[in-house]
Amino acid sequence: MTVPADRRLIEVSGTEALWLLEGSAQGRLIYIQRDLAVVRPAAHVMEHGRLVVRAPVQAAAIPGRALLTYQVDEIRTPAGTGWTVSAHGPADVVADPDEAAHYRRTLPGWSHGPHDTLLRVHPQSVSGFRLARPVHGAAR
């Protein structure tokens, strides 16, 4: 399989990256455990400038105010176009029982019990890229 040489990564503004993140519902939670990066599927919602994530991970694996990365993308194949967004910042486990019940009703999960955790991520940085192909005949 060959990759076309005319694919491009185009950085988007933080505002556009947040807009893309808000318009999606699933992504990947990335955290460090025992010096290794762990990646888990997750569902999310943006509310009040905070990212609430439901992921199949034990709450004990996420120490208080741990720095996490949440990654979301939409890639159309075979064209290879779409976008990718990453949000990075400290996170807390959602501990309030009423708030947790709300998010368990509204966000789908992959597991239940001790491996079903709700996190509130406070993004300190959000970055994104559009995956594009140049318009042929356009000025370079």
C-alpha cells in the first residue's frame, strides 16, 4: 500500500479544535501507569469548559489531579482526510453521586463496576490538525 505524497497536516486554531472536540462523542483516554502509556476507549462531553470522560479504567489508576491526554479524531479512508484533536490537562474523578449518575445515564460505557470511571479533565492545552489534500491547480 502506498501513501499519496500530497497529504497535508494543517494546524487549526484552539477555538476550532474545541469546536471539533465538542462535536464528537468518542475518543481515547491516555494516561501513564507504571511508566507506560495506557490508551483506553472513552466517551465524552464538553460542559462548562470542562471535558467529562467515561472510560474503562479503575479510578485508583488515576491519582488526584493527574495529567491526562484525551485524543479524538475523524479520519475518512481511503482519502485520508479528516481531523485529529488532543486535549491535555489535570483530571479529577467525578465523586459527586448525583453528577456521576447524570453522566452514567448520558455517556455510554464499556464496562461497569470498578473499571467504569468518570473523569473531569480541565484542558490546559488543546491542539488539532486537519488532514487534507491540496486542491490541484491551486497556487502553492
